[in-house]
Amino acid sequence: MSVRILACLLWTAGLAACSDPPPSAPTAHASIGSDTVQQPQFIDDITRTELSRTGFQLTNDLEFLGSRSDAGIDRQVAFAVRMPASRVQSFLEAAGFDTPLKPGQRVFQTPVEGVDTAGAKQVSAGQDVFRTDGGSLTRDVMVIHEDAGTAIVHVWAYTT
């Protein structure tokens, strides 16, 4: 009988070791707090092409955090990337986004899943209009400034 008990205890311990971490366990990237963003995602060529229509070029050295798009009367695409804070300005300039970002300003749009824009402490934001061959897009940009010298750039681009 004691062999059965020992086997049950070992089996239970094995299950506990293989189970998912508790909800309070951090799931975020090591460079940030657990409540800002989830793990980075892979960006496929179709998504990269769709997002490039916003004027922003997502190069392989950026950490792609996710994207989403909504279509109705208007169309919106949103994405978020992490990069060194020193690179943010050149990323924005390369996209033709020359509106100065206002410290403390937020964008109140639905964020990409896993990115907590509401709980971010240090933010800056701005808006511009991007002219394309097919019309124009309004672009909202919010930068979340992180402690580790990194930043999350969240972009919402939509027709109006």
C-alpha cells in the first residue's frame, strides 16, 4: 500500500512541476515590468506589408509585440514594437512622423492585445496625418518609456 501512496505523491508532484505558472507569475519580457506587455510575437510578410502602409517600416531589429486591424466604415490598423529608447526619434522620422510628442499625453484607443497603455507610467504621444496615394491616414503614436532604456512605440493608423 505504501508504494501506491508514494507513486501518487510522485505523480502529483510531477503534475505540479509541469503545470502553468500561477496568474500572478510574470509573463512579460525580462526588460520590463510584468504588467506592461506580454511576450513578443512573430511578424509575417503579409502583416509587415499591411503595417508598412502606415509609413512605418518594421525592421527585423525591432521587437514586434503584436498588431490588430478593424474594418468597418473606417479602417484602423494598430501595432506595437519595442526598441532602444535612443532609436525612437529616428523610427518616427523615417516614417515622416514629425509631430512633436507631448510628455504625459496618452492615446485613448484600444491597444494591441497584451500592451497596457492605461497602466504605463511614463508616456508621450502625438498625432499627424499621413498622405498616401489612396488618401490619408490619421496616425496616433504613443511611446511608453521603460526603465531599462527601452521604449514601446504603439501606433494607431486609421481612415476618417
